Amino acid sequence: MSIIIRTETPNDYVQVHNVNYVAFGNREDEARLVERIRESRYFVPQLSIVAEKSEEIVGHLLMSKAVIVEGNNQHEVIVLAPIAVKPDHQKQGIGKQLIFEGLKRCKEYKYYVVLLIGHPSYYPKFGFKPARQYGLDLKKFQVPDEVFMVCELKEDELSNIKGELKYPEAFFA
């Protein structure tokens, strides 16, 4: 049975909640984060993407807007969080399909900088690199350099973007 990758609709919300709940060890944190982001001005509906198999949602990726701040300068960027795949569907390439689709859509919508906090051996295959080497910083979360990553989707897009990544308030409720 093939996987369909498509934009999330309001009819998917209950299943998406469940995917995030079970994928993160039966805890509500990420599922609630998705709900808060949906209600915020940082939500981009086309960047909330689901993987569907036999009419069941088995994976979800959410990318939303954030800003990089340096003094009085602000640059709109995208943050990837969360990505979830039901445990019984993991290790089948579903997460990879979701990420590739999300990055493709970011380019289409002219969002050329995507940041995340994630596993340093997984995300580099999608073009993510340690972000601090580009003059980007993250102060709200204390994480090692190798897990704070950036993907530049247009050549030289990062040449004029420096500063601190500010996640939206939805991430801290």
C-alpha cells in the first residue's frame, strides 16, 4: 500500500494529535505544540503535511514561521518541529518523504532558511548543517552546537542573515 503525502486538513486534526502522541512515547507535549502553532500567526497551513496510508494518518510534519533577530533587523525563517511517525510505521522512509516534501514546499513559498533542533546524524542527509557556524544563535534552548541546524534552500541566502533564532511563543506555553 502506498503512502500519500498531502496537506493536513481540519478533518485530520484528531489523527494528527494521535500520531504525535504515540510517536513521542504517549505524551501530550508535541501534540499540544501542534495545536498551539495552528492557532498562532506563525502557522503556514501548506507546511503542515501528513502521510496517509489506507486512509489512516501515519505521519505528520509541521513547519512554521519564526524570526532571526540581530539588533533591529529581523528575518523571517521556517522552523521544523515536530515531525512524528507512528512507531509501527517508523524506519520505512515516511519521515524522509515528509521532510523532502516540506523542504520542496518551503522553496515554492520562497522560504529559503529552515532551522531545527534535531539528531545530528539524521538531518544532514537533507542538507542541514550546524547553524552556529553561520552566525546563527539559539539562546532560549540550551543545546549542543551539532543539534542546532540550518538548511539553506537558496544559495547565499544565509550571507545576510545573522543573529538569534526566536521561536514563537507557541513553543513555550
